[in-house]
Amino acid sequence: MSRNKSEKKKMILAKALKQNRRVPIFVIAKTARRVMRNVKQRHWRMRKLKVAKRLKKAG
């Protein structure tokens, strides 16, 4: 990936990075284990972000 990224691409990657976290322990405890997993979590090798397609669609 290039070193110089556009602002739009940086924002897409930053949002994806923030979403790719586990559910906090206090949430699991508070909901009595009803909420256990984050559906937006992804593995870097398995599911790609398709950033180029999003950039084309946006503009």
C-alpha cells in the first residue's frame, strides 16, 4: 500500500480499525453473556475492506 494516502482513504481505514475490536468485558458481564461477539469484526486475511470500490462509488 502506498505511503501517501488521500484523506478519504485514511478515514475509511481508521473507521475500519476502530470497528475491528472485541466486545468489552463489562458489556459481556452486563448482558449476562447475551452479547458475546462483535459482528463487524474481521480477519485481515479473510475479509477485505474493498476500499477502492468504496472510493470509486463515493466520487
